[in-house]
Amino acid sequence: MSVSSPTERTGRIVARMTARRRDEAHRTSTPLELFFDLCFVVAVAQAGISLVHALAENHFGGVLSYLFVFFGIWWAWMNFSWFASAYDCDDVPYRLLTLLQMAGVLVFAAGVSRAFDDGDWTLTVVGYILMRAALTSQWLRASRGETGAAARTTRRYAAGLLLCQAGWVGLLFAPADGQRWVFALLALAELSVPVIAERDHQTSWHPEHIIAERYGLFTIIVLGETIAAATVAVKSGLDEHHALDTLLPTAAGGLLIVFAAWWIYFAVPAHTYLRSNRQSIPWGYGHYVVFAAAAAIGAGLEVVVEHAIGEAHISAVSANAAVTVPTAGYLAMVWLIHIRHHASGTAQATLPVTAVAVLACTYAGDAAVLLAGLICAAATTVIALNTPGASAATA
């Protein structure tokens, strides 16, 4: 199939949307993709803020609301990223439809607090439908440039998205006590769309573009959001005239956790493992836990700081769990989708053991976060010294 080069794609008013090559050289994130990611940072921040408020007020049902909201954020981002890896023609219609998706993200973000506080999903569903309608149009565009099995795949994607969108509208009319069950069923339906659509033809996503450029950059963005949230929390504590030595252990431990999370994620070249949908779909779906946990660590650090200065109405164990549970979840999932495919011996067992040790830190009182950070730092050292290719991957 004849495919235009990246330079030929840029600046066109209207181009024929055809699949890009999987072996295309120098396939990097475009400025539009980076701009798209930044809009999602707003949604991630809103979800994190709402989670902090729920946990600090001892409303642990907020965890479920966070997981539901984050599913919409992650799934919309993921669908666009894989589509763009295969079909980014960078013409005017493509850019306008992508900007419409970004507008949907901002509407979704504006509705996050209502979904948390009042169980009102109206604004989040409206934002989600805006995102999905734009992506459906992109798939229909792609179908006009394809033939045979490739065209059937694009049409299945469009049909699947339309059916799911109808379901999300129906969610608004479901009884309040049944909405969470409807949400879970719709999430399963969404997850099944790529599996069904690509059953006889795989879209031409680019492994290195997906791993290093899209998922890697978004992981950095989410971890950066975590550092920002923790910094704001510590500053707030100091502004309330609390002593630095009260907050320093949490700040130091949180920094160690985030640094370790970055190092461990990039310790191995994951793109060498992704060869087909058999590996890529579980890998991509596993990132729901990776991203949600990474963002939740920042929220947890804020909760620990609020507890330290007497602003959170929860026990010390509950406050510590707000950091240790997502940290353990992050470590376990990164091991499952990344490290275990490359590591052996000591490195193979390091992250599962570390996840258990971090959970045990929940009961370490005021030193919990610092202790968890030191354990993560030790695990990072073991991974760096015992994983083949780790140095090259993080260079």
C-alpha cells in the first residue's frame, strides 16, 4: 500500500486517509498529539482532586467513583492514541475532529466533581459522547480509504462506538441505584470493541510510537501531575504554619516513590515485546491500572499531608493506605505488563515482593510514606543492576 511520508502529510487541506506503515522510521509524537495529552491532564487533575476530598472526608465510596471516572479518561485517550498511530494523516479534517475530541475532554473534566459529589453523570457523559462522536467520524473516514478486511475493521470500530454511545446515553436514564452496574456493563462493552473489530485484521499501529512516544509520555505527564499535587499539598501545610519536619518525611518519601515509578516503568524496552494484538491488547488494557494508580499516588500524598496537619477526618492507617495501595498496584501492574517479559532471577521477583512490602508500610505510622519510598528506591536499584537492557532503556 502506498503511504505518504510524514512530511507530505503535514499541511494538507484534505488527504486520503490510509494506514501508516508499522516500520515507518522516525515516528514521533506530533504537536497535536502532545496538545491532546495536555487536555487530558486537566481531566486527570480533576479526578485526583475529587478523590482527595472524598478520602479526606472518610467517604471511601469515592474510590469507586474515581475508578469509573478514570476509566472514561483513560479509554478515550487510549482509543485516540492507537487510532492516531495507524491513521494520522494530519490534514484539516483530522485536526478539527481531534480538536473536537479535546473539547469533549474539557467538558468531561468539568463534570467530574458532579459525578463524585452528586452522582450526576450528565456532563461527563456529554463530554464523553463528544469525544466518541469525533472518533467515530475518524473511523468512518478511514473506512473510505481502505478495502477488504481493513475496511471491515474500520467499520466495525465505528459501529461499536455508536452502539456504546447509545448505551452511555441510556445510563443517564437508569435508576440511581443501578447506574454503577450499567456503567460496569458498558465498560465491558467498550473493552470488547477492539477485540471484535480486529478479529481478522490488525490495524497498523507503530510499536515504538505507541510505547516510547504515546504511553511513555503520558506516564511522565501523570507522574508529573503527582509531583505537582504533592508539592501543592506540602506548600499548603507550610502556609498553615506547620513545621517542616512534620511534612518532610512525607515529601521525601513521595519523591522517592515517584522517581522509582518512573525508573521502573522505563527500565526495559517494552516495544520489543509487542508484536501483535495478542500482546498489545492486554498490555494496553493493563495501563488502566498503571495510569489510575500513578495519578492516585499524588492524591494519596495530599491526603497524608492533610492528615498530618489535622485537616483529614480519617485514621492514620487509612491515610497511609491512600499512598501505599496505589503504589503497590502500580508496581504489580508494571511487573505484569513490562518487567516479567525481560527480567530473570532476582529482578523477576523484585516487584511482587516490593508491592507486598509497600502494603505492609500502611501500618508504619508517620514514617509510612518515607519507608515505602526507601523500599521503592531499593527495588529500583535491584532492577537497574539485574535487568538486561535496563541501562539502555532509561538512557
